[in-house]
Amino acid sequence: MEERRRIDRVAYGADSVIVVCEDLQKIYGRVKNLSPLGMAVTVKADTPSILGKDIIIVADTLIMYADVVREDECDDGTRTVALSARKFTGDVLQYLFEHIALDEEEK
């Protein structure tokens, strides 16, 4: 039996911040499209490569834990970064909750 459902990405424009889990480097970009399973983000061409890295991306009301699976140079001097969603682990969620709580306590 052939599967008839597909999960396609939809266009979604939003500013975003990518945090590389390894060294907490922050990269600013703009979301191009997304789905429950992944996302594409445009970053400046001179942004260091993050291919193969674990990242957390925040855009508007969205947060995704993901792997960077592809980077493509664009004609307009930017680069498109393709992300594949990962399931949050208990450690990652704990880290996020602790840091969110610290930010709230500081206010």
C-alpha cells in the first residue's frame, strides 16, 4: 500500500538565532521554510560552517533541536542551511529550563 501523506515544508519568514550546542556560538539568520521534521535558514555567506553540528534554533514562537545536514551557497551572497529536527533529550531540556529560569530571576 502506498503512503499518501507527505510532510512538506511551508514558506515561513522569521528572524532566527542558531545556537551551536558545542561552543554556544550564536548565528543570526532568517527562516525560509519549515516543517515538523526540519527547517531551512538563510545566513550570511561569511558565517562559519556548522555542517554536521547539533544546534538549537529559536524563531518567533518556535524552538527546534536539530542537526545541520546541508549548506548551499546562494547567488545573492548568502548561504542556506538545512536542518533536520532531533528529539529533545532530557539533558537538553534541563539545560534550557535552567537557563530560561536564570533569565527570569535576573529580571
